[in-house]
Amino acid sequence: MTDDTQLLQEYATGSEQAFRELVERYVNLVYSAAIRHLEEAQLTQDVVQTVFTALARKARTLPRDVILGGWLYRHTCFVASQTARTERRRRARERQALEMNALNDQPEPDWERLSPFLDQAMQGLGTGDRDAVVLRYFEGCNLRNVGAALGISEEAARKRVTRALEKLRSFFARRGVTLSATALAALLAENVVTAAPAGMAGAVSAAALTSAVAGTGSTLTLLKLIIMTKIKTGIVGAIILAAVVTPLVLQHQSRAKLREADESARQQAAQLANAQAENDRLASLAAPAGSSRDQSNELAALRARKAKLGSRTNEMPTLRKKSRRLQATQDRPTVEPTAEQQQAVETRMNYGKSAIMACMMQTRTNQGLFPSDFGQVTASLPEQMKSEADPTGDAFELLYHGAFKTITTMSNPQDIIVIRQKQPTQYGNRWAKVYVCADGHCEVHTQADSDFAAWETQHAIPQQAGGQ
């Protein structure tokens, strides 16, 4: 059997297999020590994970003569005891809150008074707060799992849930439903999810699959591509909705702008004619009456107004031309992407997913920092994957070079781009680019023209985060 010290040294030089062997060797020891301190299996698993995470972080600094089994046992006892104390305090706080609520003279409103406003209140929350409430009360996750899902610590998850409950409580209070945050949490936990009728899941699944098989045209093709690349359900809806609605919305906006421009031109022309008539009248009065100061000032003001209206009127041909060009662009019929174009997008998305995983792995040996350039990322990727998705080696770029912890604690990591495809590629009669976001998911964005600057600006890394 390989010596523990040798395995630790191999792991310190980058061998993940060595670390896996250490985990397999000592996982029973750690689990047995943890379960004696805790009652819940989930907490025991959390302690085991914490202990081996600490080993992965401290392996390079352990003494050469350390008895690894003894070190793991001591650290397991410490973490398990700390976890048990935290859990006891949490339960005590919850029990005390329930007792205080029971002693309150004013009865709390029931679910029937609260439920009509719930969905409206939830829509008023920010994305991060809403996700935290859904995970905690709609899905029944504990705070540790809520934090893991949001990429934040358990304490940060607790604060986010508390903040969201306070916002909901204030919303209900403005509508005459007054209750404490504790009572609101209890009502949500007990009533927010209603069981669907028996057999509904099977019926819905069968109907959805039948509809998908019977469907034809662009929607089926797009769904096949998205399912193969495992894009999130939200992205599926967004892409389908954008493909159908965007051309209609832009066409309507273009025509509205054109109508507004024409109406503005007519109004400005009428104002210009009135100003010219008034200017001529004052000029005829000023000739026989001399250079009266008041008339001269009014005449100068009217002339300035005339010049301003004239310059604005001169802009109308440019505005009409731009509007007609936009309308002509949106009136083009949609051309579906070819199978080769779909396959190319799928290949680049898989490449992006592998690249972000490589970035996260390299932070372990780079003091928690992302690589300095994309070349360092692709060095560990398979050659065949690189040759298929990026044969020139210059198709993608890394936009973030700071600490991995920084982007995981952002309020909207799912909207922040960290890796992007440099140049757009043709996708039917549209253009497409592949992006990888800070939460690790990969998506493709398409639009009618090849200028993606405006969309990328909306999803850029915040200045303070990008500079770290």
C-alpha cells in the first residue's frame, strides 16, 4: 500500500488520483467518527465533506511526519462537535420563536388572507432573494443547501432568506395583512406547496412527449439542439420565445418610431412656419419703429428658435432612412440554421462547458485565481475537442482573471459573462455567439445583425470585480 506521505506529496504536485485514494482509504474512519456526534445523516455527510475539503486545502502544509489517520480523526471530532452545537442553537432559536409566537395576544392572519397576495409579492423580489425563498420554502431545502445552490455560504444564505422575508412582510403589511417574519416563514413552510392530483405527472409527461414527437418545423429542430447540449429550461424558453416574438416586436417598434418621426416632422414644420410668419411680422414692425431694444431681443430669440427648428428638421431624412433600414431588416423571413450550423454551435457549447470546468480546477493550484489567459485553460483540454471547436486556437477569450470566490458571490452570476466566443458565426439568416457565465452554465445568443456589443455590455463583469 502506498504510504500516506507519498500520496500527499503526489497530490501536492497535482495528482487528483492520489487524493481520491486517500479519501477512499479514510472515508470510513471519518464517517464513523462524525456519525457518533450527530443525529442526522445529512449533517454527517456535510461533516465528512468539510473534513476532506480541509485536507485538500491543507495537504501541502501538513508536517512530513504527520499521522494522517490521527489528524483526520481529530479534525472530524472538532468539525462534528461544532456542527452539533450550531444545530442545537438553531433548533433552540426556532423553538423559542414558535413559543413567542404562541404567546402573542394578536392572532396571526391565516393562509387564506395571505395567499392572494403571495405571487405578486414574490414577483416584486429580486432574482437572488426570490430564488432563496423558493429553495428554502417551496423546495424545503435547509440553509446549507440553499447556500450551495446559490454559490454562497450558509450564513449568507440565512441573511438573504431573512432579508427576503422582511420584504415580503412589508409588502403584506401595506395590504393590511400584518404578521411577523417568524409567522410568515411558518405559513410558507406549511402551505406554499400543494400536492398535485395523483397521476397528473404521468399524464403531463405523456402529453408533452406526444406533442414533441408530432411537432414539425423550426421549433422541433431548436428543441433537439438544446436538449442535446443540456441547456437549462429557462434558456429553452427564452430562446424559443425570442425566435418567435423578437422579429414581431422589433417590427412594431420600427413602425412606431417611423410614425412618431413623421408626426414630429409635421409639428416642427408647422412651428417653423409660424416662427417665420412671426419673424416677418416683427421685422416689418421694426423697420418703421426703429431699433427698439425689446423688439430686437424678441426678433433675435425668434431667429434662434427658427435656426434650431431648421436643424432638427434637417435630421428627419436620416431618421427616416434608419427606420426604413431597420424595418426592412425585420421584415426578412426567418431562415432556419442548417444541420452543420447547429452541430457547430453544439460543439462550441460543449467546449465552453469544458473550459469553465478547467478554469475552476486550475484555481485550486493558482491561489484561488482564474487563469491569466485562455491558452492556459485549453492546455488541459483534449486535442480532438480543441480541433473541432477551436481549430485556430483563437476563437474564444477569457474575460475574467480574478478570484473564483468573487464571481461566485455576485448577486447575478447567471447573467455575467466570463468566457465568450470572439466572432459571431452565421446561424440561418441570423448570427450566433457562445457564452459561458459566472455560474458555470453555457448558452448561445442569436440576433439579426452581427454587432453583439450592446448585449455584451448588459452582461459584462462589474468594474470592481473585473479589476481584481
